[in-house]
Amino acid sequence: MTALLRERLRSHRLTAPARTPVAAARHMLAVQAQEFLAGRWALGVRSSGAPTLAAVDAAFDRGELVRTHTMRGTLHVIPAEDVRWVLSVTGDRQLRQDASRQRQLGIDDALVARVEAAFRERLAGGGRTRAQLFDDLVEIGVDPSGQRGVHLIYALNVRGVLVQGPVVHRDDAVSREQLFMLAEEWIPESVPPADPLAEFFVRFIDGHGPATVDDFAWWSGLPITVAREAAERGRARVTEQDDGVFVGAVRPRRAAGADDAATLALPMFDEYYISYADRSSVASPDSMALIGPGKNGMVRASLLTAGRIAGAWMHSAAVGRHREDPVAELFDEEQAPDPGAVAAALRRYADFVSVH
């Protein structure tokens, strides 16, 4: 068990859990969430006590949390008050990176403006599902097929027009859907940080340190030159442990009795694994090959023991398989965690997801 792993477990709120899922979100700033349930469990596993999916969903329904494309063209869960200033740093780059695909789909600024006007009319005073927005596109003569609809919604997300807010609740199953909302109606006004670029770096280090500028560049999707500028502007607000390795100036308080060697069930695309340019400190090459990203871009849910990936796991609500309990898959080359610890970690997830 290295000092780096101990400190990362602490920064990630895995040994220093936040009081609530919303507090966990504010500490992490953004957690990857293209798989919606995974993003919600990422906050649950970082919260103290017995967090529930219902509690996380209530935060979306209250407007405290939203989901949108904050960076790297990827959906993240983020506190609502942070959306505007984060997109002020990342939005233009995300649009430039998607420009070629948009041209292939016949999407230009005029079409985006026409769709925005239509959506504003239909979303005024309430939300709509993605299927309803696709119907709206058809009504105005825009074919949403071939990913055209997806990329039009993406363009409006990145421009800060739309966010995904309230959860579309289901009585008989875990919800996997949210309503799209007009950001100006759903997100409260907030004062942006004085230096958004520096704030971006500091908040990344607070939730992910020890980490490097290369890690920040990967996580944020910013060019390395911009990442270095962010680090210089935020340097006074973080602590440089070693040359080029930073941690938060104020460390989260470890929970009483916290165990660095504990076994944890982390979700798909978890920040603890995905957020770094170099992941070798938390997984062997064989483990990385088994966890992903695979050819389909997926990163599997992982079992963490003593800060390193020791296996993967699946659950019916997460992957569409009809199993009653989460199922573990331990990796042969890693030291096997205690079976009771694995069962307890998966039970905590099962308890979380069962209250929806």
C-alpha cells in the first residue's frame, strides 16, 4: 500500500466519505456518468452512512445536481452551480472537437439556432425526454436519425442551453432517464469563480490528488499548454508534494476507523480509475485490459482492494442482466480480497440501488 494510494483514497472520499451525495459531488466537481446509474453510485460510494439511490435522485429533482457534457465530450454529473463556469473553460474546445462529425451530419450554426428556438418554445416551463425532443425535431423537419439528434442535443448541452435534470421515475424499476431542461430556467444564478481556469485545476486536485498536470490535461480534455497555465494560476491554492505532483491544500477528514485496505465496489467509469493519464498505480496491465476501456469504449465496474483493482462486478440494473444479486469476477493475478469483504461491498451497492 503506497502513500499515493492512501492519499487518493482520501481525496476521492473513499476513506473520507462526504456527509451527503451532494457534498460528494461538490468535492469531486464532476463524475463521469454516461451510464446514469453508475454516475449516481459514484456519489453513493463516496457518501457516509447508508446512501440510497432515492436520495441521489431527489438531488436531481431539487435542481442541486445535473448531468451534461462538461468535458471530453462525455456526460458527467456536476453540481448545478458549477455548470456555467466549467463550460466557459471547456465548451469551445468540445465544439471544435465535434465540428467534423457535425459537418458530416449536415449540422451547422443555422440549424443549431433553429433547433434551439424550437426547443426553447417546447421546454418553456417544463422538461422533456430525449424521445420527445426527437419528436420535436421531426415536427420542424429535422431527421434525428443517424446520430443527428444526439449531436444536436450535444451541441446545445455544450453551449449551456440544455441540461439533464429531474429523473423520470419508474415504479417498477430503476430509472435510467432524465428530463432535459432549459439551463437558464433550471440552474440558479451563481457567482462564477474569479479565475475559472485556475478553479478547474484546483477542484480537480482537491478531488483527485495526488495528481499531475498531465492527469489534469487528460481529465479536463484541455491541451497540455492550457493545463500547464491552469496549474500555474492555481498553484498557490494546492500543495506540491513532489516535483509536479499535487494534492489539495485542505485534506478531507478520514472517517473514524477508515481502512485503506478495504474492499469497495466502484461503478463503471469510476473517477478513481479513469481520471489519470497513467493508471498503473491502481491496476496491473492485465487488470487494465480486463477493466477497459475496451474496444466498445466501456470501462467495467471494478472491485477495489487496498487501493488497487482486484476484480470486476456486474448487476442486473447496471448491465441489463436479470440477476438477483451483484456478481463478482476476481482477477487471478491480483491478491484475492476476502470473500466476506467482497460480499459486504456488493451488498452496500445492492442496498443503495434497491431504494429507488
